[in-house]
Amino acid sequence: MKKRQVPEGAVTRLCDYLRVLTVLERRGQEKVASEEIGSWAGVKASQVRKDLSYFGEFGRRGMGYEVAGLRGHIQDILGVRRQRPTIVIGAGNLGSALARYTGFSAHGFQIVAIYDTDLGRVGQYLGSLMIEPLQALPTAVSRLKVEIALLTVPETAAQQVADFVIAQGVKAIVNFAPVLLSVPSDVNLRNVDLARELETLCFYLPGNEFLDLPPAAPDTES
Amino acid sequence: MKKRQVPEGAVTRLCDYLRVLTVLERRGQEKVASEEIGSWAGVKASQVRKDLSYFGEFGRRGMGYEVAGLRGHIQDILGVRRQRPTIVIGAGNLGSALARYTGFSAHGFQIVAIYDTDLGRVGQYLGSLMIEPLQALPTAVSRLKVEIALLTVPETAAQQVADFVIAQGVKAIVNFAPVLLSVPSDVNLRNVDLARELETLCFYLPGNEFLDLPPAAPDTES
DNA sequence: TAGATTGTTAATCGATTAACAATC
DNA sequence: TAGATTGTTAATCGATTAACAATC
């Protein structure tokens, strides 16, 4: 009964296809084949078609896909055609940078507020946004129907702040603290853990003796 | 012959286990079983043991693992026991935040320089680091033996800057621009694409009609 | 010794890829 | 029509999980 309908990999690849289509559309290209999408996104053509097939039939046999049309369909699937109000919690280095970043709206995410508990920061402006006290969050969440929060608080505060934000009804969290948060199953959590990215990268650096070594020293039987 | 020795998933989970062990060690716990590591990291105990088994035997049957010892072994596997000199390219909002962030060194990564092409920014200080012109990069890379670069440049410049950095001998790149870069196979690339995280999250938001829908409308045969 | 827990093998599960009939 | 390319089924591949002998 608990059958995973769509592999998560398919969803993240959809985002890649969206990027490809955006570039092609900007170039004025009108048609595209799964082969071409795949080569841009770094996956096989059959993977592209399979991923799309989870959601419907968007192409025409022999003809390929219409660039603008497919792009719109993928936006609909991801739910990013309309702007989503999004908040940032924590106005430190990273939170401030995110609040000032203007590029999210091109993808359907509008930063509508930023919060901090440090009263020394509250009241300061980041671009056009004023840093608000965390207590002001509940009213804003319900008024603006905020579903997504970016968590850029210190790791020691992350779990506590996450609990608070979830209690206000936020349904999706991107956590930037290098800690493993626990959240209810109906809340979606994604971790953007830069330390982990770096550690993973480090593993694959040339010279790592653990890389490529046979798993269990295939011994000649003695 | 081209057999993937270690699944990438195992490497990223190793980072999670490292976090768990760091917490346990801080608490003063000396022994730990795969069961406990797994429950903290959100994976099965057999997954933990399997992941570790790619690299050696680190536990004692009946006894579990020594917390400090296993932590050290994982650090060695990932290659994060020593500090790695790391550079930031692009001193915009995000790059500046990363350069000021002091938390990386706890994970083995020391930001040693930050670069920008904008001469208006060059010369300014971010914490103790002065923003340098991109032309100064080659000497620094060879002198400091930099292997890792964080790329926080506009998407239009990302590929070009990546090519340049790679030409100087950098072997690992974390790209923050929402574009798909192409790099030689001996260079390791990881993408931290916040727009993609948000899009993926958005897909799983309640109310998405494409979520959980049967793949191909199981029709009663007519 | 009896109980616990590892390391590893074998079974299961799920995702990717290849192949091909459908059809533009 | 012949050529192209989809959507989908079946085959392959790889990763996760269960099971268990080894052993502390």
C-alpha cells in the first residue's frame, strides 16, 4: 500500500529539465527531443521520457516536445508557476545574504520577511525588508499564507526554532544548520549542509587512499 | 571493470554518522552500537554497518564501536582530519557571507582567500580577508595548494570562471549558481542550487495534484 | 557460558536503461 | 510512405535490507 509513486530523483531532475528548457526558450528554440534535453542535463533520453511519464504525456511521437509548452507543464508539476511567499529565519551572514538575493523570484519564490531573536538586529533593513522579531512570525505566517521557511540560525537553536515554525503551520523547511533535525512526517525538510558538501567533495579528492580500494582485500585463498 | 566501489550515498551518510559521533563524544559517551547511530541518522543499523564495511572493520562484535575511535576513522576516510585551504570566488551577497562564516574550520575547511572581478569590491575587507582580484588567483592556488573552490558568481559568469579555476589546478568545486556546469571528469563538482531545493520542496507541498496520483490512470479494461 | 552486536552474504527492493510498438 | 521520436514494457543494474555465522 505504501508505494512510492514518484522517485525523488525524478523530481530533482525535473528541476534540471526546467533549467534546460528555460535556456532553450530564451534562445528561441521551439521544439526539442528527449535526446537533447538529456544531453544537456547529463542523463539518458529514456530517463527523461520515463521521468515525464510519471506525470502525463507531454510530447508528440515523431515530433518531440514543444519547448514553451513542456516548460509550463513542468512548472505546473513542481507548483512553481505562481509566486510562493517564503520567509527567512535568522539574520546572520547567510540569512542576510538570502534576504538580499533577488534571484529567487525568477523561480517562483518571494522572500516576504526575515526574522531574528537578536534585538540588536531587529529593525535593521536588508534591501527593502526590515528584520522582525521572531514573535511577529505567527501573524505573518497566517496572514501571508507562508508555507516555506529558510532556516539560517545557529545549530544550537535550529531544532527549537524549527519546532516553533512548524507549530505556526509552515509545511516546508530548508535547514542550513549542519545538524540533523527531526520534524513531523507531514513537514518537508531539506538540508543544505555546506559542510557536508565539502566533506563529500573531500572524499573524492585525488590522493584519498580509501577511494577505489577493493572493499575487502580479495585474498588468494591460502 | 568500471565498477563503482562505493555508492555515493554511503559517502554522504558517513558525513551524517560523523555528526552523530561528534555529538555523542561531546556528551562523553564512549561506546555506541550501529543501532544507535542509525536511529540518530535516520537509517537502518544494517545500513550503517554496510557503509562502514566498505572501508574496513572498525567495531568489535558484541561490543559496538568506540565513539572517539570511529569518529577519527571516518575523518580519515573523508580526508577531513587536516585543514584544507579553500577559496571563495565571487564576493557578492552569498560569497561574502561564506567568507565571513567561521564555522567551516570546525569541519576541516579553512577559507584562505576571496576573489572578485569587480574592482569596486577588490581591497575591501570581509572579516580578516581582503577581497583580491581574480588575476591574483593563480599564484595563491599554487602557493597555498588550494584544491577546493566555492563558486558564488552570477550564473552568466559561472562556466567561464569555472574553466579558469580548473585551469589553475583546482580539483573540487562547489557551484552555487543555478546552472549546469560542465567540467572535466577528473574535477569534482557539486551543485548547491537553492532554487532547486525550493522547487523540489514545492513539489511535495500539500495540495499538489501531481503528487501521489496514479502513474497512468489504471483504467478498467473496456 | 549466554547475550550482544559485528561484518558479510544472500534476498529484496527500487531505479535506470534498453528495446520496441505506437504514431506523428 | 519512410523516418523520427514518443510512451511504456521488460530487462538490467545497483543499492538497501534481512538474516546469520563469527566472536567479543
